Amino acid sequence: TVVGAAIGAVAGGLAGKGIAEAVDPTAEEAYWRENFSSRPYVKGDSKFEDYGPAYRHGVDSYGRSKGRSFDDAEPELTRDWERVRGNSNLSWEKAKDASHDAWQRLSDAVERAVPGDSDRDGK
């Protein structure tokens, strides 16, 4: 039983990793371009061009997270924001919610495909 559980956990982790690696960044950008203005952290006159890099940062970072939670990875995301922000006018404090939103969307997709709590968020 213990061996079966361990094999199942490893297989589930590998499947989750495969799903994360199979993310289509173009499809994610299209989703966020269409939906960003409805998010509670987006102010009325904001442009996607400011939030787009933050969503992309969340998507890219999730793929490199190796099963870590957003909170665990945040110090690295904070550090990397200046490098990846492009022309975004957002500080990390304003971009963080968008990055977390994109991260969580992917995490939720993985958890729907692979049973378990891959990001340890209790869902």
C-alpha cells in the first residue's frame, strides 16, 4: 500500500509538471487580455499593456515553480519583476495580484487534471 501510494504521488507530480509545461502562453495572454478589466485589482482606466507582463510573469514563473506555492516563490518573482516588466508602469506591489491571478489559474487547472493539492493552498 505504501509503495502504491508513493508511486501514485510521483505519477501525479509528473502529470502535473507535464500539464504546467504544456501551457500555451498565447492562449493565456488571450484569456487575460479579454478578462483583465473585470479583476478587482484593476483600476478603471488601466490598459492591458500594464498588466500583461504581470500575467505573463505569473504564467512563466508557475512553470518553473516545481510545485512551490506563490507565497514561497514570491521573493524570486519580486526580484525578477524589474527584469521582465517591459514597458509596464506597475510597481511589483500593483503587479503582484495579476501575477498571482495567472499563477492560480494554472494551479487550479493542474489540480482539476491531477487530484491533490499541488500548490498546498488547501483547495
